[in-house]
Amino acid sequence: MKDEKKSPKLRFKGFTDDWEQCKLGDVCEEVSGNNGNVKGLPILTISAANGWMNQKDRFSQVIAGNELKKYTLLEKGHLAYNHGNSKLAKYGTVFVQNLYDQALVPRVYHSFKMKTENNPYYVEYYFATKKLDRELARLVTSGARMDGLLNINKKDFFKIKFEVPTPVEQSLISTILQKLDQIITLHEEKKHQLERLKSALLQKMFADESGYPVVRFEGFSDEWEQCKLGDVADRVTTKNKGMVSELPLTISAQDGLISQDEFFNKKVASKDLSSYLLLHHGDFAYNKSYSNGYPFGTIKRLEKYPQGVVSSLYIAFKPNSSISSDFMAQYYESNNWHKEIYKCAAEGARNHGLLNIPPSDFFATNLNIPITKSEQLKIGRLLNAVDHTFTLHDQKLSLLKRVKQTLLQKMFI
């Protein structure tokens, strides 16, 4: 019977040789201690999600104290294995130190550098594939822990077996994955920029107590008018009799009105949906549940589906012809309505995790809106465009991350 070929499923053109199995210690050597000349050097820690970080950024302070002599001096291009267990990395993580020419890292990390021409990023990405988790799991004696760390000693760590191609192929694999990481980082930053832009526009484009917004489209100068929600919206009370819809929805602060199957991976609604409120595309619902970052609940418009049903604990409504639906949707993305809800629930009453706000009080809340519909429409369109751009970047970011995961699985044995 022919031996299984020791090569990955996906490979650069021109490479056909079998990969060589070796121990980590064959291509790496341990790095430990420091020479005492470490004053002013950055002190780093490893985050499974973000890689190398300054201790101050990770913990809001430097926790090294006066114990710098116990830290390991790690040069740029050297690596370390943080054998801490986390949700993202059950068996720890390995990263190349690429932030500084020299830095200090905790001595509990297994620090090392590559021998000869071997590529350090090849090792980092090999660990990122999780293909070595079985080897690491074998080293953890009965799941033993030591101060929150997996009990894997250095001697055993460097005996881990893995497959290695030529240095040239290592570098090609590392380069394509590094470039992909750079693109992912750029898209993540663009997402953060769009989040900051949207947050600033929500603060500046809606009128404050003066009746005027800080940022405004050219040609508009009138004071905004104050009205009650009940003047510009009608309550939705239609029940789902006859099972018009069999799509139970929930409100997510990030995803809006979304099917329970998609959000929870199951239906949490009762089988009989006839007592639920029936919503149509463009209707709004207010979830009075408070949560971290959303002390007054969330108000969302149904956008993803033609219709669906929500719990009767929600307050549902639809805008009338006197207000732009897009303007209203963006208004409830801001914090401008919180003060009015606070007045309704001033005593902080709670009922099974819900704010105790009767529908009559909710529809009596005040909001400021532009007198002209054209100004409402312009505000809604601009903020919708920011949302659309954000969604496109988010989709591309998800695609890039899937591409990376595919490459990690197919470019390594």
C-alpha cells in the first residue's frame, strides 16, 4: 500500500516535494531571561484575539512592577507561546513579536526563535490552524492547570511534532497570510471609522433642547418642531389570528428585528403564535428589555422580511404620512429619545426584566422633528448610506476571514 503523500491540499505552483515531519525544537530554540539592561523597554502580553498588546492597553496599567528581571527579552521576529486557556484558543496561542525591536514578555510564556532560514510566521500560522491542538492536548496531564495556564512545560512543548516544507515555501505561505491579515486589519479600521462617523452624526444631526441641530444640510434654518410620538405614528395592535405569519421575531440591538431561528438558532416562541402582534415591512417595535449599553431598551424597524410576529410585550407602531420612516428609524438609533423614556420610568420600576412603560406613556413621549419633510428625507438618506457602507465593509470582512480560515485549513498538513 502506497504511503500517504505528505503535502497540503492547496499549494503554490512548482512545489511537489513531501513535507518533512520534525519536532518544534528541531527548527526553533528557546529564548529566556534578559541581560538586565531593560529600562524603558515596552512590556507586552498576548491576547488570543489581538495578538501582542502593551500591558497598559490590555490591563489599563503596567502590572510588571519591579520584577522586570524575571521577564524575557524578546527581539522582533522571535515568538512566544501563551499557554493560557481561553474561549478563542482552548490550547493557547503563538505569535511573532513584530511590534518592537526589543520588548519584555512574561517568563511564563514559552519564548523561542527560529533556527537558520525557517520562517517564524510559518510557525505562528501553523498554530493558528488549530491542527496542533491534538498534540497540545496530549501534553496537558489530566487537564491540569497552573495559575490559569495549561500545565505544558517547555521541554514537552519543544517536542511537538509538525510538518515543515522548505524555507522558500514557508515564506510564500507566510507572505500570503500576512498580506491577508493586513487587508483584514484595514477593513476592521474602516469599520471602526464608520462606527465613529455614524455615532458623531447621530449626536449632531438631531435637534437638541434648543430646537436646532449642530450639523445641518445647506438651505435649512427653521427651528424643529416638537410633537408627541402619537401625533406621527399609529399603534399596531393586530394579532396574528389565522396564523398569517409563522415567523417569530426578536429584537437585536445590532441586527434589528431578526428571526428567532437566526438569532437563537432555535425558536423560543410558543407554538401558538395567534396572540402575537403581526408586523409588516416598515413597522416598528419597541423592546422594553434593558441590557448592557441599552438601558432604555431598543426600537427597531422591520426591514429584513415582508412580515413577522413579535411578543405582545413589545409595543408596535407605524409612522404616518407626517414623518419620514427613514428619519424615524435613524432617530431611534440615536440617544435622543432616552430622556423621554426616562421620564416614563422615573421610579425605575421593573417587571420581569422589562421597563414598566405603559403604551399610553410611550406614545406621549416627545420628539423633535424638522418642519419640512425634505430635511427629514435628507437626514434619513445620509445616515442610511453610512449604514449601507458599513454593511458592505462588514460583509467583505466576514468574507476575508472565511478566506483566511480556508487557507489555514488547506495550506497546512
